[in-house]
Amino acid sequence: MANKKAVLDPSSTHVLRPPAEDVFRHELDALVASDKGYRPPQWRLSPGAVRTYLMGGTLADGTIISAKYIGQPRIIEAAIATLLTDRALLLLGVPGTAKTWVAEHLAAAISGNSTRLIQGTSGLAEESLRYSWNYARLLQDGPVQEALVPSPVYHAMEQGAIIRVEELTRIPSDVQDSLITILSEKILPVPELNTRVQALPGFNLIATANDRDRGINDLSSALRRRFNTVVMPMPSSLKEEVQIVQDRVRADFLHTMKEEIPLPVREIERLVTVFRELRQGRTEDQQEKLKRPSATLSAAEAISVINQGLAMSLYFGDGTLSAHDLAPGIRQAVIKDPAADTEIWQEYRDTVMKGRKEWADLYEACRLEF
Amino acid sequence: MNLSSDLRIFGIRHHGPGSARRLLEALHHWKPDCILIECPADGQAALDLIGDPGLVPPLALLIYSPQRPGNAAHLPFARFSPEWLAARYATSRKVPVIAMDLPWGIQDQLPDQIPGQRRKDPFAIVATHMGYTDTERWWEYYFEQVHGDEDLFPAIAGLMSEIRNEMDDADDPELQMREAWMRRTMREYQARGYQRIAVVCGAYHVPGLNLKDFDAVTDQALVQQVAAFPTASTWVPWTYHNLATQSGYGAGVLSPAWYDLLFEHRDRTTIHWMTRTAQLLRSKDHTVPPASVPASVEMAEALATLRNMHQPGFVELEEAALATMAHGDLSWLEVIRDKNLIGDRMGKVPDTIPQTPLQEDFHTTVRSARLKRALETPEKVLLDLDLRKKTNALASILLHRLILLNLPWGVLRSAGDRVKGSFRERWTLQWKKLFGMRLLEAGLWGLTLPEAAHRYTIHRAEETVDMAPVSQWLRECLSADLPHTSARLAQILMARVAESVDILDLMKTLTPLVYVTQYGERKPAVQEELLTLIDRLMIRIRVGLASSLLGLSDEQAMEMPGRIRQLTVDMQLLKDQEEKKNIFQILVNAIESDGIHPYLGGALARFLLEEGIWTSDQFVRHLREQLQGEPDMMKASSWCSGLLTGSEALLLHQPDLWQAIDAWVAAIPEASFTTVLPILRRTFTGYSVGSKRQIAILIKQRRGAGSTRISEPFILEDAFRDTVLPVLHRWIFPSKV
């Protein structure tokens, strides 16, 4: 095979990762044009069209809408239905279950803007959720509207739009609770100016939180009941998960390359099989019980292992993704806690992998890794 | 024929709450003077009793043949079943209600359709066409959740005509014959001079009952082809669970509780469902604030809108409750789903209703086994049976069969076993009201006790995952004189033995089998198969035992020693010395490994000593290894607990053991003492008072008097307590006697 020293195509995109509403502008425009359903106030699309945008389909005018979420439609329907009600939406799940991805696309479809975003961290201050001050102006003019620096939440309320909060449970509890008034009363008081922001219809909040870290700063029960919780499941079948990994590898990695690089279908399938089997503690044919390592082994991790392997093969190998490019990534992903996971991994490798004839190359590659 | 008579056909869906409301409205409006319902004509006798206020649905109309045991039809009715409401309406208006379908005595003789050749479900065709994968849901959305609009009847009739045109029914002789019989009944009641005849039937039959399209003479010839065998009919109580799981005539429904709600609360289903769900969740100790209920209703409605439905269905309700009340935790809803979807409503039948065949069989058998007095006594009755006597053997078989039917009227004393090699069984009998209800329900499985016991046991065996209960039932079947059942159970076990990975289950399965093959009085007809099965079990156990001894939880570790003892007893019975040696080798290896649970390690050490596998020296060496140095306190005390639980003699008569334990206890640092104490205390509480006293004395002797103070526990021996205390009590409180 010709040595494909592929390099990043400098003309492909201007920024590393443009927001969803830019990438899928033509799909959104086509949906707006063909949408005959009832649109709630400030919504750019009817709820039915939002579902089509997320789940994919073909419009009457022939425009093909790509599937943003591969999985059960009921998850997306529950999310959309929540945004139609008074309550905010909490997407809960283990890492790599497309929480952020779904939140971004929902915001893009509903408000046409997915960039109103607050990243939850343990250092987040209340001002980031409400508003802060331009101190130079504050000192010069005193507390006036012009000296106020609005937060993304403030903006979303004013415009009747969707605001996203990533990793809600990482935010300290007392700061989290400042959302209660915003979500229940739909107002944001500004006592310094003796005014308040009243949210327009269409304002709502999509938060994501990690199942595994749930205990970090668990929501207070008062805040919890302002949210409807939708749990994002792990992909239910091998086929579904392989599809997800393929789509994302194509979109995230291969598209940035100048040359046409074939999708490593077989390697993706084997990798996803390994991850699923270890994650579920059972072989795909349900015949054998396995020990489960502590790692999450989600589809997102499979994607990064593939991308890493592809990069290795492109820059250091012959351009074809081989078992040897994959093996270090698999090992790294599976063994998170060396004391406990190493044995589990070796047992899997020496029983399940070894037993599969067509996996001989992968088994050999993994055996060399130690 | 009376041409002025008016006849209307109401196509319904069996157990459809929407159909039921629609039908009731139509009947009230039109006031028929005769109602024909789709029910086999030989069920008329039971149908005539429907006005009895003691009959509370869910019920099943039972048609059976006294001459052909094993054949019976159950027609279930819920309070939301259209036929039930139509029949109750008729009795309240004093107009006749007639069972118009082909008698079951004929239907049962017609050849069954072979499943593979079954016609495609006609409704499924339309449902698929309209984008539904599930026919039930399609019908529910279009015809059951809508308001009771009478105008829908002609619409349904029209739809059915279209569907019937697409279907080729000519190859379905049963359908042809049933509809011919129904038409004949309709003509008959016209001829009798009724003016307004309401015909209530499954929607699919509507086009087939259009009298204009069929010839009376041909119909007559068709139904006379087969003669009905004699049948009888009665009512039996039914449950929503039966309704949800049984199929057959008039079929069941997947979600009775949900239909019940749809029927009772019409437009406000969503609110009622959510309120009930919140209550059920709270009953399971979940916090569900009242404000969550309206939020759930709102979300369910939003979901219904998104899915183009006029009202949320069960799926939407559950998804909404999941997001709003259960915080996305599906297990919350799974626990209550049974109650929410199926429900636990049970029907009632008054004493005035004729007995079911199974009840009759039961009472006949009770009489011939001379147990009638025992049945009528509310107190406990002690019964000693000599199985060589005919009536006694009969009684024994009856009681064992009842146990298989989950009706433990009699309980075997002396640890549930027959005294080995004797022909005696000692029972304690006490009839409970609950058993009457269970007997009625058991009628579902057969018309006679052996038949019902056979079918029910096979059903349970097929549903159960574990093998051990099946093996227990097999043993029971031999005592209950059900050779066919035990043969089938042996087959089931044989099929499972290869799959099972649970060694404890395999060991539990082995014991009853060993019993029946080695000294059951009635040698099983399947002796050879059982011996093969035992062989297979032994292999599986031997192969899996080593790994199953490691990595056990506390509970498993407590259970294991008893199982292993039993296993060696079983092998002793099988006279399989070779295998026994293998097993002991596995135990010896396991006890030295690190992964073994200390409790199990202790118990095994004692076992090896008792069985003579270990010499006293070997045992003591092992003991020292476990306790000397600075062992982990929890581990060491758990080990001691395993070693000493239930083995007082060992401690008292093995001076080496005594010393080692004594030295270890004395050396426990004060800080760890409180952690270790509960485990040790648990170990010794099982000992008899005598042993405890002896231990105390031993301690006193070896430690020297004065260094330890021993308070003698004030515990009365059982015998003393039972005889002396009542006398003392009477003596002190004479007035209260």
C-alpha cells in the first residue's frame, strides 16, 4: 500500500470545531422552510421538526436530515417534551453517552444558537450564573445598567432561548441553588438596580451531569424537582454502537484529512466488541461471564482509541489501521486501576480473544503490550 | 320469520374499556328487548346466573366436560368487559341474555389450527399500515381511548368489512361454523318475536353476521356436521394476573389495571394514573413531592402531542413519570409496574354457584381417604398414616398432590422426611380459608387433582430458573403418585444441567434425587435417567467446586459448609468412594488457598478432622497457622466462628484446640476486642446451656479460681419451662385460670 502521509487539510474548516448550527445550517434551514407544525413561542422549529433534526429523516423536498442521535427515539422525545413544559431538562448518564452532544443539538434546533453555555466547575461563582460588574464603569458611574455584565443565563432569559449548563453536579451546591428562583419564578432579580429580568417564553435550561460522579455535589431536593431527568443509556446493541463510532470517526477525524482515507470498519467492530463485552461482563453471544474492569469503556472512549490509532498509522505506520496501532489504546482504556484491572484484562485477552480465530492478529498485538 | 324485528350488531373488542362505554351508551339509548352475546351456547347455564350480586368480576365462565377430563374452556370477564356489562344490563332490565356462539362441546372437536399456518392477524395488517408495530396500541389509540361515541359502531363495521374482504376465511372451518351458528341463533330469536335484538360480538365477526348475505338452510347444514358432547358450566374467580397471562377463548389483555382505569376515569385517566403512581412510589419509601404530579401530567401530555396522540397512553405516562418523579431511575417504576399495569384485583364467587370439577374431585377424594372430619375441623389434626393400608395411602397421595398445588393442608412432621425404610408418614393437618380460594384457582390447571397437579408443576418447573426446586418437586411427585410428572421433570432437569453455573444450586438439586433413587419407597419409573442425571450433576459439581469455594460473600460462606456436608452424605449414599476422595482432595486444596472465606475455612478444617482426612497433628498445625502471630482480627474471629459453630464436643474434648483458641482469645488486644466480640458471641449462642456451663467450668479450672468470675446464666431448659412454669403460674394467679 502506498504510504499515505496524510496531513491536515488547511482549507477544510476555519475553526477546529464550529457550533452545530453552523455545521448543519442547510439542514436547519430546510427544516424551517418545510415545518408546518405548531411552534411554541420563540422556538425556531416545531417539536416534531426538532425530533426529525435529532433522529434524522427525509423531508418532503428531498433534503436528507442526518441522524444526530443514534438510539431510541423515546429518549429524544422525552427531552423535547420536557422542554415544552415548565421544567428544565437534566441529561444524566455515564461519560460518553452523548449528553453534551444531544444538549448542543437541541439548543441549536430550538433556539438556533447552541453557544449559550456555562461549564460547571467546582470553582464556579454565583456571578457566572447571574451577572457581574464592569468595575471600571461601576466606579465611574455607580450601579447603572451599562455597568452590568450579563451572564449567558441573563441573555437567554431576555431572549427566550435555551441555556446549557455542562456538568451541573460539579458546581458547588450553594451556587447551584441560585438556579432555583430562575427556574421556578423565571425571574432574575438585580437588587443593585432595583430591577429584574423576566424570562420570555421559550427560555429553558438543559443541564448535563455525570452518573458516576453523582455524589460530588448532589442536587438539593428543591432544585431537583425543577428538573425532569432523562437518563442517557449506553448503546443497546453492537450494531448501534459500531454505527455511532463510525459516524463520529468519520466526522471528527477523517473529514479533517486532505486525502480520502477508508473507514477502518473491521477494527471498529472488534474494538467496540471488546469494550462492550468488558463493560457488560458478558460475551456478546451471552455464553461467558466476564469480570468487569473499573473503566467506563463508553462509545466516546472507543472513538478516541480509534482516532489515536488512526493518527499512529498515518504518521508513523503505513496508513492502514492495524491491530498493532490499536493495542496500546485498548490497554490504556481498559486498565484504569492497574492493581485491579490488569488481571481482568489479561484474563479476557487469554480466554476470549485467544479463542477467536479471526482475532489472532489482535491477540498477538495485545500480548506484546505489557 | 318476523320481518318487522330490528337487529343491531355491535362490534366490540373483548375487554375493551372504550368499547364497553360505547356499548352501554348504545344499549341505554336503544333499549333492546333481547341481547345475544358471543359466548358458547353451552355456557348458558352459567350465564343465567349472572344477575347474582355475589358475582364480582374478574371472573371466568368455565365450560367443561365431565366425561372428558382435561378439556375445559375459561372465558374471562373483567368489570370493563363489554360482554359482562351487556349481560348485567340485560338482567337489570329483565330482558333475556343469550349465549349465541357455537357450543364449546363442538368447538373443542374441531381440529386445532397449526400455529405455522395461522392466518395473519387481520388487525396487524391495518395497524402496520398506519405505522404501528403493536396492534394492541393501535386499537387502543383509535378505539378505546376516545369518548364513548355511538357513531363509531358503523365505522368499525365498515373497517371490518374492508379487512374481511382482504382475508381469505374460507380455509378456516372453525370461523365458518361459529358464524353459521351465531346466524342461526339470531334467526331463531327473530322468529321468537323479539323486536329489538342487540348482538354483541368481537368486531371481526360483524361482517360475518350480516343475515342478508347468508342462507339459513346452508347454515343449518353446516352446524349439523358435528354433534356436541355434553358439557357443564359454572363461574370461577379470576384475577387480573390471569387475565394478563392467559390466552384462549376471548383472549386476555396485556394490561388489565390500565384498562380498568381507562374504564373508570374516562377523561381524567392521566391525572388518576399519575396520582396513583405517586402514591405507589411513596409506599416504596421514595420521596415524591405533590408538585411532581402536575409536572408529570404536563409532560405526558406534551409527549402525546409530540407523538400525535389525543391522549397519553401507558408508554407516555410511564416515560413522563420516569423523568419527573423517578429522576430517571427505571428501577423505581419497575417495582410498581405490575400493580400499575396488571393490578391485583381478584374476583369473587358466592357459595350458591355450582362447584367446579376440581372442587368436586377434591371433596370426593377427601371422602374416600376418610379425611372429611379433618377438613371440617378448624384446629390442627395429627395424622399417622400406615401406607400399606389402602385409605391411608390414598390420604398420603392426596396430601402430597395438594402440596404440589401450593396447598399445604398437611405438613409432614419429623423434618419432612418419611422415616427411612418404614411405611409411616406423620402429618399435621390444618385447613385454612385461603386454601379454598387456591383450590378454586387451581381449577385453571385441570379438572382433577392429578391433572391439575401435573400441569401446574410442569408450568412452575418451566418458569423456574433454579434447578433445586424442580428436584424437590420431582421427589414430591413420586410420593404423590405422578409418574408422568416426575418423568417430565427429569427431562427438564436433564436439559438444564449443562447450563447451570451455580454450584450451590447443583448441590441442592442433587440431594432429593439421591434420596429417591436410593431409598424412596416407590422406585421411580425413570430410575435409569435419574442415575444418569446424578452422574452429570456430580461431574459438574466436581469441576466447579474448587472455584466456587473462593470469593464467597458472607452469606454464601455460611451456607456452604452445610451443603458440603450434605454432598458427602449424598456420595456416601451413592457408594461412590472414588468421587468422595476427589471432593476431599478439592477441599484440602481449597483450605490452603488465600481466596477462601475465613468462615468457610474454619468450617472445612473441622470437617476434614471429623472425617478423618486430617490427622489431629495436621489439624493443629493448620489451626496455629491461622491464629498465631498477628492475624487480621476480623478474619481470625470469622475463622474461629466457622470452626466452632455447632461443634461443642470438639472444643470440649480436643485439648489442643482448646489451648490454641484460649491462647488466641487471651492475646486479643483490648482495642480489637470489641470488634471481635459480636462474632464470637454469635458462635457460642447456638451452644446448649449444658455445654456453656461445661466451657465455663473448664475455664475456671484452667485459669484457676478467683481470676475469672463466671455468672451462671439463668436459662430454663425447654422441658423444665414447658412443664413447671404453667404450674407455677396457676399457683400464683389462681383467679385467672
